[in-house]
Amino acid sequence: MNKILLIIQREYLSRVKKKSFIVMTLLTPIIIASFYGLIIYFSIEGVKGTHSKVAVVNNNKTLTEQLASTKNISYTYVNQSLEDMKASFKKTDYDYILYLPPFELSEPKGIQLLGTKQAGLSLNGRISGDVENMIRNQKLKASGIAQSDLDGLKTNVDIDNKKIGESGKEEDSSAGASTIIGTVAGILMFMFIMLYGIQVMRGVIEEKTSRIIEIMISSVKPFQLMMGKIVGIALVGLTQFILWIVLTASISTIAVTTLVGKDELKQRTSSMNIKAKDGSTINTPMTSAVDSPVLSMQKSLASLPLTKIILVFIFFFIGGYLFYSALYAAIGSAVDSETETQQFMMPVMMPLLVGYALSLSVVTNDPYGPVAFWLSMIPFTSPIAMVVRLPYGVPDWQLALSMLILVVGFVGTVWLASRIYQVGILMYGKKTSLKEMIKWFAYKN
């Protein structure tokens, strides 16, 4: 046991003391925060700053309703034919031409959006929506509905998600926050397991090729060496992860304090005229509280058990890392160079990739379904699937069962890897095949 502790200490300190570890630990939260901040900023500013001028050529005599300009799109009706408009288009300041050909309101066909540049998917969708609303309004007017009633039909609905707890009480819930936290946790889990698992493999290959391993196994057993390396690098990853949590929390607190500062809850009051059966008009006020984006995000995050999520993430990171790193150590011991690892890496990586892909698609869409359940139980995929499911709420018995199966799986992979490691670590100058590795299981210690 003392020898394993010495190996763990060596592996841990040799990596933690590196300048690269210190620099990346400090910079990574800042880089990630800046990266996502820039994406959000330019997405918002890009939408705000985009304004398209559209010339509308209306050849449909039955379409008397006109498109209303919006914040991002200006519609101008021109008294020119489509051919004349296309001929003089480059001399105008319009961005696009919207052509409305003759068609029945029940079957709008042949509508075209023309321009010297390709319209983006978002712009095309907004224009399609405006045309659909225009045709719908004209249909409603033709049925005898007044314009004031049409305006009253426009209603913004904000659904407040609630969960019913085991005691029957309502609990705050947020599908958006759960999806974001689950997705981010799944991506981080995949990255961490891959990153630190490959570090174990490279460390084994480096010691093997430099022949240092021959000196080391004269005083320690191969199993002790493998476990020391695996646990040492696990502690490095855990240290880095905890520091990232502390730094990210500090940066987030400062950012939220700065953004919320003068942010107050706004009240929007509107009214809608409703005609009663007796012909009278009733004015109904509608009041809704609209939170700012920052306050809404705070409220959403406050509804999640963040402490539980972080602790469970740490457990599954350690368990998933130990599960896969044992296999990576076995691969490193069986080859003489990193280029030879490709044939063995794919069988190990595929379950992790499948778990990653399915967790971010199936699990987020149906976190309580049978596929999500089994993905969170199988130890090859449970580290990712379970942390993705957790923000939505996972029964305690499922969480405990998944943890138990992962621990049992780790013991199994360690036994499997140790049989390969103790033979492969002293094999030189021979390309190892899967058939050869299977034979090593029959070798005696």
C-alpha cells in the first residue's frame, strides 16, 4: 500500500507542479466564459443590427392585406413588374425582392424571395412567418372579425414550470436550465474522461519506451504501478476540476452582480376588448411580470439542486475516469508507440462516443424513458448519461444503482487491465494484436 501511495504522490506532484497545469487551470474558466460570452454577445447584437429592406411586388389582386414592417425587416410595396424590378434592382438600396404571384388564399404557391445574395435561414423564416400572418389576418377579416379583435388575439404566454414533489408540494422547475446544465455536464464529462484517460495511456507508453519501467518493476508490482498512475492522475483531474468550480463561481458572481446592479422587475400591463354575448364590450386588463434575462437565469438555476449535481458529477467523473483509464493503461502497456494505439482505441472510445451522442439527443428529449434509464445504468455510458439526466430529477434508487454498477464495472476493468498490463509492460519490438492480448489472460503471475 505504501508503494502505491508513493507512486500516486509522484504522479500527482510531477503534474501539478508543471507551469502548463497552473496556467491552464487559471485560464480555462476565463477562456470558456469569454468564449460563450462572445457567442451570446454577437448573437444578440447580430440580431439587433440586422435590418433588411424588402421590395414587395404584389401581383395578387385578392391579397388586399399588406405586410407590416418590423424591427428587423422593412417592407415597401412597389408599383413595378417583377421583370422591371429585377432589371433595376442593383441600382436600388433594397436587399431583396418579395414576389407575391396570383394564388388562392387557401393554397399560397409560387412566392419567391429574390436578391443578389442568399437569404439566411432565419431571415427566410421571419419573412415566411410574416406572409403567413398576413394571409391568416385576411382570412379572418373575410369571416367578419374586426381588426380590434384580431389585435386582441395576439397573446404572449410564459409557462412557469413546476414539479410536484414526493410530499405533494410544488417545486420550482426550469426545462431550459435543466437542458443547459445537463448538456454542459455531459460535454465536460466526455472531455475529462478522454483527456485524463489518454494522459494515463501516454504516461505508460513514455515509461515503457524509455525503459524506466524495467527499473521501477524491480521494486513494485505491475498492478501497484498501474493503480498508482491511475489514481495519481485522477487526483490531478479532481484538483483541476475543483479549482475550475471555485474560479467559475467567483467569475459568475462578479458578472451577475455587475449585470443585475440596477436591474428591476418590470411590469407590463395591456388590455384586450372582448365582446360579450349581449353585444357589450368588456375591457380586460392583463398584467404580467417580466424578468430580465439575468434574473430569469438566476431563478432557473436556484430551482436546481446544484450542490447535489456537483457532488454526483465528481463521483461519476472519478468512477468513469477509473473505469476507462484502466483500459487506457492496458492499451499503453501493449504497444511501443502512440501510433500503434489506433487499433485498440476505437473499441474503447466507441461506447463513450455512443453514450455522448445519445445522451445529448435522446436523454435531453426524454430523460425518463427506457433508453435514458439503460444508458445511465450501463457503466460504459452511465458517467455521461446520468449527469445529463440529473438536472431533470432522477429517483434516488436509480442514482444509487447506477453508482453501484459503475463501481463494480471499475473493479472488473481493473482486473481485466491488470492481466494485460503485467505482461504487455515488458513486451518490446512486437506488434500486439487482440488475439495476442487474449492469450495473456492465461499467463500466470
